[in-house]
Amino acid sequence: MSELVRLSFSIDQQLHDKLETLLDRSGYENRSEFIRDLVRDRLVQSEWEEDDVDALGTIMLVYNHDQRHLSEKLTELQHQHHHAILATTHLHVDRHNCAEMIMVRGKPRIIREIADGLRQQKGVLHADLLMSALGDHLA
């Protein structure tokens, strides 16, 4: 484990109260771990603004499989980016709707392009991209 550094900082009362509310809702046992996670989240966000690093992502799609040729279009888009697709999971939500989780790895710009291309297809009801760093410098 790395060396710990103790910090002290000042915030106004309103912001402090909001921090305490967030802590209560989140289930963190202490402020330090909460702050560490906030910093890690910000590091991941800033890494996704860079385009010279590899990153991980999960694209979640919910779509109507009855939409004409949609399944084929989604599969074709994934094949066009086979180098970035790590795995997919397909779920039959109900008689008409499906969900897919697509794990990707690559440059942030490419991952966003994949997510946008999938999202733009007619019949896709919802699409979301969860982004993360590889984790090698977040400890």
C-alpha cells in the first residue's frame, strides 16, 4: 500500500451539508474513502478526454428486436469494430425487447464512435456508455 497523506481543506457549510448527505446515502463508512473515490472518478473522466490511452467501456443497449433489420445492423456495426469488442451479452427482456451489454477496449474516441453508431439505429430504445480506465494508476 502506498504512503498515506493527511489533508485538511475548508468548504462552506452548505457544501459540507451536501457532502454529509451524499455520504449518508452512499453507505461509505468514512469521508476519506469517499473522497478517494471522487478523485479516482475524476481521474477516469480526465483520462477519457485524452485519446492516447486505452480505456474500457460497457455499452448497454435496449432495443426492439421486431424493428426490421435492426439485429443485423447492430451485429454488422460490432463486426466493423471487432478489434475493440471484447464480449457481448444478449438478454431477451420480453416478447419484443432485447438488451445487450457490449464490453469494449480501445481509444476513447473509437469507443464513443461505436456507442454513437449503435445508439443511432432506428429501434434502439435506449443506449448508455459506461467508461472506465484500465486501473493501472488508480490505486
